Amino acid sequence: MRVTTIVATLAAAIFLSACDDKASCTQEEAQKKATDLTTKITEMAATAPEKVAAVAPKLQEIATKVAAGGDDLTEVCKALDDMAAELAK
């Protein structure tokens, strides 16, 4: 599924990105959030694929932010938190 590919790319990009010690969101925190979100989306794809499809553009936006790089993952963590909250509705 396309959404799963986007989330997997997101998780890999976070894992591979550099993050300095001063960032308010560490690489480990971002990786955990991405992993948790991937799990949730995978579960939802089986039960509510229409909901997952509806958030696919937002997932792509997050993946693009991560791919752009940068040392501060705060924005990425916030976006992952927002997406998790959206899926919990």
C-alpha cells in the first residue's frame, strides 16, 4: 500500500538523519514516534483504509520535511504527534 511505503520512508529518513544533542526532539524520540505511527497506520489499513487514504497527503508532507534534512527534528516530532492524534479520532 502506498501509505505504508510513505511511512516506511519516513521512519528510515528519521533513523538516518543527523540530530545534534541540543535539539528538543532527539533522533531516538522521532524514530519511536515514526515506528508507533507506522504500526497504527498498518493496523488501520486493515480496518479503515478510507481513513488512512484520507491522511496520505499529510503523511507525504511529513516525509518531505524529513527528506529535506536538518538537525532539528522538533517540527517532525510535532507533525508525527499531530498525525497520531488525527488517527486516534
